[in-house]
Amino acid sequence: MKPVCLIIGAGAGVGGHVGKRFAQAGYHAVLCRRSDEAGLQKLVADIESAGGSAEGRIVDASQPDTIESLIAEVEAHVGPIEVLVYNLGAQIGNRELKETSAKAFELGWRLGTFGLFRAASTALPYMEERGHGTVLVTSATAAVRGNAGQHSHAAAMGGRRMLCQSLNAEFGPKGIHVAHILVDGAVDAPDTLGKMLGEENFRKLRETRGSADGLLLPEKMAETYFHLAQQHRSVWTHELDMRSYSDLPWWNH
Amino acid sequence: MKPVCLIIGAGAGVGGHVGKRFAQAGYHAVLCRRSDEAGLQKLVADIESAGGSAEGRIVDASQPDTIESLIAEVEAHVGPIEVLVYNLGAQIGNRELKETSAKAFELGWRLGTFGLFRAASTALPYMEERGHGTVLVTSATAAVRGNAGQHSHAAAMGGRRMLCQSLNAEFGPKGIHVAHILVDGAVDAPDTLGKMLGEENFRKLRETRGSADGLLLPEKMAETYFHLAQQHRSVWTHELDMRSYSDLPWWNH
Amino acid sequence: MKPVCLIIGAGAGVGGHVGKRFAQAGYHAVLCRRSDEAGLQKLVADIESAGGSAEGRIVDASQPDTIESLIAEVEAHVGPIEVLVYNLGAQIGNRELKETSAKAFELGWRLGTFGLFRAASTALPYMEERGHGTVLVTSATAAVRGNAGQHSHAAAMGGRRMLCQSLNAEFGPKGIHVAHILVDGAVDAPDTLGKMLGEENFRKLRETRGSADGLLLPEKMAETYFHLAQQHRSVWTHELDMRSYSDLPWWNH
Amino acid sequence: MKPVCLIIGAGAGVGGHVGKRFAQAGYHAVLCRRSDEAGLQKLVADIESAGGSAEGRIVDASQPDTIESLIAEVEAHVGPIEVLVYNLGAQIGNRELKETSAKAFELGWRLGTFGLFRAASTALPYMEERGHGTVLVTSATAAVRGNAGQHSHAAAMGGRRMLCQSLNAEFGPKGIHVAHILVDGAVDAPDTLGKMLGEENFRKLRETRGSADGLLLPEKMAETYFHLAQQHRSVWTHELDMRSYSDLPWWNH
């Protein structure tokens, strides 16, 4: 039975490419997303046609018991989750406080923080029993600094980062690698950034930044996700940042 | 009409002493807490007998529309909220992940992060219209590092800190001072730490640390809260830490 | 005998105003600077005419044994140094790496890091023997992030910040308060920023930012320096930031 | 001509293993250390017997013009330095302030901060002309927090970290990858940690921690150094931490 790489948040960007990379290395990729069954099946087909093993699930992580059942079901019927990738974003674009509804703020938390708590609460006992496992959490600049207009996103990601540290403190010594991946820049992902900006603006941004490598390329990001999961347990990385060479880090002006 | 200092989370510890300090300087203190009407009235009486002005409110900040009505009502009938002190804690003691229920995790967020969002969303438009105001947010070490057993608390406080930065980025230039006060140590407060530890353990801790000043003394903390509210707007502090001289900062072992 | 507030780096900006503030509260201010005897004497005269007590010293902190003799001499003949303010800057403006000479880089360290080590090594044993004392260290954004062109300054200030933490860890429990003051913005100081920018550019900057409070006003900063030195030892602040309300913090873009 | 991986600080620990890893991948490793010609030649022989290419140099980085000549000479006669690994430590063990001489403090800076400045100043112009290159800097927990007794080390490493950020800000957009590798734990390295602790204590530490993987294994660390140098320039990591699974991160107690 192949080890499973379960990806919560697997669109055509980071999640999908991470799935491809792990499948290429012999994992069975379980790809989950909220909608777009067709896109999901295409992703599965791409992986399979490259000789990999994968399957797709439509899951709405904001709803009760969805993440919990998913993980239980995969462990029961698919295989041991060796790598869990939590890749749900919670970015809603810049909004002034008065335009940030309590509902939007809460949804940010549900996807950004609470969903990770639910996924970890369900998956970590399995990993703990096996004495090994990896949890890779995609995160954002908003986890380390709150910009204007980022009330919901920053609160959600700040919570996510602290939760990752707390999970790591409890589960690291039990042999489970928790990593917080700080994606500090725009990802060249048509179905998240692309949708948020609109097609035309996204095309312009790519041109301005250099279409080859001015945005973070998801397939290249996937190499680092994979590396993290391969680190020997004597040298685990808990946190790293990533950005394009042409971008300034968040701490620089 | 006296300027109002509204304190959400005003027990016998930090919140109460901050209220006393501002009342002593001529503010009208509006003290809010979830329960203990008698304790609340004693606090008001203490302030009044020292020549200050105060009133108390019983408010459950975890419930819908409570914070919102409170603020609207104070602005309408009591006076302009010049200083808002958000002093609700969300510490539930150390708990392993498997002992941290989804409900406890959510409550942490409701008090730790969401309540501040609700308070800010309601109070800041008043302050913005006046062009000045101060928001002082009590925070904890868990806002900057997640320890084992702190899943709920760290996620809540990490969200709180990022929210403070985001609020500051939007409202600082509008003349509103937002400060994040990182309380990095145990506070000598009988009705929060005291209750969590139990009477006997609390007494022992105080003795071990030095009963005079080994824990943070709330009345001394109040001096720094007051100083922050008096800083000229050309020199605002957004974040500072506080701890007893005998305690190591969180970053030291 | 009045307690001494010794200020290393006392020009017409932060250092001078801090001296005034402490003198006003009853300290004897010993003001040290590298040059401009006339400016120094004017500062002393200003303090004295306001009823305070002060004296001036010309000291080149980059030279061997200057700081050491100064402190020994003050302790022997002037009075106990209750507050030491280390206020020497090491900013040389933005320079590309190839324009940053080894000599400039070393001078940055001599003033930015090594001078503090020398001052602390000489003054702290006196304070330790008395069981109390305060060391206030002015620092800069470059202590927490290195921008392009800041090779010398960032390395010097990064060293300064870590040294402050190390000093605090050793001497805090001995009753000595070490505080690292992160000045995150341009100070309205004619003889540092003014000289670096030139008179015309400085005038323009002040106008752009708002001449009343768009830059950090040194006399207002001095209030916070003074507050830090008055904090009860149960509630010491080790680090705080300061900036004008109209400035974005270093972590925001 | 093979691309050169130049390692300043190549003993039997991290530096040596990084050299082996890059040599294995086709780089020519130039290994530099201050002393122990025999150990150096053994390292070269090991690499060569595994089919790799390497050479050794004895260099005292604390002396003037040594790093500069080394780099110029390698570029002129050996090959283009594609990867520069700055791996000099500056740890002198825990010492109280009064036992930290000005000389020791200065030496810490010379090896910890200034040597990197010199190496970067000499090597980066070559890389800039070629439009690519990688600078990997080994760093330590002391770069992000100053513990008691770490006055020299923390100041040196704090300076190193800020310098890395400043170098990255200037040279990242020019195609040069600068990475700051925060080694947050004891490395299983007989000739640095082993010498500092003494043979007996080192043996005990290894046993206590788990001799297989309780300390950071240098050959496993080398995999991550290598990965960093292979990251596509659209996804560069500037900073990551590393520690054994059984160690708590520096931010936890």
C-alpha cells in the first residue's frame, strides 16, 4: 500500500503541484477541493497519465465534520496518511475594517485556523500511533505582519502560525514533523490569484513581474514541500519563507 | 463630560487597576466583566471613594451583539470613548491536542480574537470621526510563540496580535493609537491566575517568586497602560513587553 | 548627592532631550558627545536655567578607553550612575556593498555594538553592587531588518539588539533594567538627520510629514525613556517601538 | 570547468559534509579551515575517493586580507564560485559579562560578522557579473535571541543575520540567492561541539539525546544546504531553521 499524501486545498496552484510531486515520488495523492469537479478530475488524470497514483474529493472544509470524515475515511479505506498538506487560503483581498463583516471575519478563521485544528486533531492521533508523519502547512506573509485591509486574513493566519508552533511543540518529540511554510509573495496560480485579480490584471501582473519567474511558480514550490517531507528527523525545519528573487521580503521596504 | 475609558475585562487584576489609574487621572471608567456583580460594584465603589468616576456593566463578550450594544450605548448615553482597553484573556491552561475540544478552541477564538474585532468594528468609527482615540490590547506570550498544550490560546492570541497590527495600519494614520501589550509572565491577580491555579498553588507561586514583585503587579502595569495613552502621537508605541525583573523573557531559556 | 543619568550621545536630538527630562525630575545629567563643545555647553546651560543639574563631556566613543574612563570617573567623582543612556547612532546613509568600505563597516560596529559592550562592561558592575540601575539603549529599525544599502548599520544594530537581550538575561535578575528602544522612524533632530540630509532636504521632509508631528519629536520620546526608568521592577519592559502616527511600522508596506 | 563550492569553515562537521554533498553533485569543493592540515587532507581524500573533486586551504579568517585573497585566487585559478558557504562559528561558551574580554568580544565579531562582510564584498561582484550565485550562511539561535552568557556570540550572530538580510535585499534582485540557516540545536560534530564540551561530556550528551538522531547530523543538514542551492529563483528561501525532532525550538520553554 502506497503512503498517502493528503492535500486539503488542491487546485491548479500549489496544492495540485504538490500532489504531482509526491505522486511522482511514489505516494498516493488524495486531492481535496471545495468545487470544480472537472478541474479535480483533470488533475487526477494528469497525475495518472504521468504514472502516478491519485484520487480526488470534493470537500467543503468550512462545514462541520467534513475534514474529520475525510481523514477517517482515507485512513480506513485508502491508506496511512504519511503527509498531510493543509493548503487552504483565507485571503479575501484588502478590505477596510468597516467593509469586513463579522461573517467574513469568521469564515477567515474557519478556513485559516480552525480547519487546521480540525485536520490536526483528526490526523495526528494516527500519525502518533505510527510514530511518524509530516504536516506541511502553507501560510502567508499575513501570518507574521498585519497590513491595512488584512483584518480577517491576518488574524486567521496569525492564529494558524501559532497553532503550528503549538502542534510542533507537542508532536515533534513524538516523531511528527510540522512545518509552517511562509509563502511571501504572489503565486503564479490562475485559479486563486488569477480569480481574485481578474484575468486581465493577472496577465498584467505576470508580465510586469517577469512571466518566467517573477511570481512564485507552484511546481517549483512543490520541490521544497517535498524536500521538507524528506528531511531526516535530526534536522527538521519548522519554518521557512519563500519568494521570487525579484520580490523584496516582507520585512524590507 | 469626562472622557470615557471603557475596559472590557475588568476584574480585580489588570483591568480593574487600569480602570483605577485612568479614573484617578480624570477619566470616567466603564468597567465590564462577565460575572461577579458584587466584585464589580466593589471596584466601582473603590474608585468613587478615591474621588474618581466609574460605573460597572455585566457583559458576556462571547455572546452575539453584547459588545456592540455596550459600545453604542456608552457612546450614546455616557460619553465619548477616548480609551478602549480590551483585556479579555483566553487562557484555559495547558491541554494536549486530544483534550482540546473544538468547542474550547472556538471559545478561545471568540474571546481572544473575534471579540476584539467586534469591539474595534464598533468603537473605531466613533474614534475615527473624532480623529483621536486609543485602543490598548492586553496580550500574552502565546501571541508570539506557541507552546505545547497552548493550541487554543496560542491560536487565539496569534490572531489577536496580527489583528492589532492590521488595525494599527489602517487607523494609526487616522489619529488612533492601537497598542499591543505583551504580558510575558504571570500576573499577581487573584481572580484569574488565582482561580486557574487554585488558592493554595497561587499562594505558593507568589511565595516562590517573591511576594512583593516576583509576579507582575497589576497596579504597576496600569502605569504603563496609562503612559501609552498619554504618548504624543509623534512617538506612539505599538508593541511593548512586560515582565518581572526576576523572570526570563520568553525568548530565553 | 543626586542620582546620575549618564547619556552617551547627547546632541540636540534624543540624547539632549532625555537629559533635560531626567534633570527636570531631579537627576544630575552628564551629557557626552564627540564634538561641538559650544552646543554641549548650551545644552547644559538650558538645563541649568530650567533649574536642573547637568554637565557636559567631550568623548570620542570610537577610541580606546574613553568610555571606560568616563564611567569610572563619573562614579568616582560625580555620583552613582542610576541611569545609563546609550544613544550613539551608526547610520551612514544607504550605500551599496561595493561602496561600504571595511573601515566604515568596522566603525559602524565600534559605535553601534562594541561601544555598548564597553559601556555595559564598565557600568554594570557598579549597578550590580548597588542592586539596581537602568540601561536605556536607543536602537533603530535596522536592528530587526536589514534593508538594501544598510550593510554596516544593520549589522551594527542587529548586534546591539542581541547584546541588549544578553545583558538583560544576565542582569535583569540582579535588579538592573535593560531596555532596547526601537526608534522606527525619522527623528526630528537637526544635528543628526538634519546633517545627513542637508538643510534643504530636511526642511522639505519636515514639511511633507507634517512639521508638528510627522517625525518623532525628541522631547516627546524623552517622556517614554523616562517612563521606562520609572517602571516598577515587577513590570519591566525590555523592548518597545516608537514611531509617528503617520508613519507605517517597519513590518507594513 | 566545474562550478566551485567554496566553504569557509570546513571541519569534520557541517562544512565538511556540505562539501561532500556538493562534490557528489558535481561541484568542485574548495574547503577552507584555520588549522589541522591533516584533517583537511583527509576530507579532500574522502571526497576524491568517492569520485568527487575537492581541494583544501588553510586560511585564518580573522587575519586581514586572507578571505579576500582566497576568493580572488579561486576565481582566477580554480573556477567560478557558484556557491559560497560561510560556516565560521563564533561560539565561545557561556561567559558572564565580566569574563568576556573586549578582545574576545571583538574576535566574535571578526569571525561572526566581519568575515562574512569581507567574503561577501569580495565574492558578490563576481556573482553579480555572472548574474547568478548562492551564498549559504550557517547561523545559530544566538542570531535571534540573546541568552545570558552569550554577549559576544549573540552580538556577532545578530550582526550576521541582519547583514544577510541586507545582502539579500541588494543582491536578490540581481539573481544571487542569500540564505540564512538558523541551526537551532547542538550539531553532532566532534571537532567543534566535541572540543568545546570535552570528549567525555560530548559522549554523554550524545547518549542522552539519542546517539542516532538527538543532535543535528551534519550529513543530513547538508541535504538541506544542497536543496537551498537548487531552489528555482522564483521560490527562494531566505531563512529557515533546523533542529532535531527531539529538541524544542528556541521559542518554546
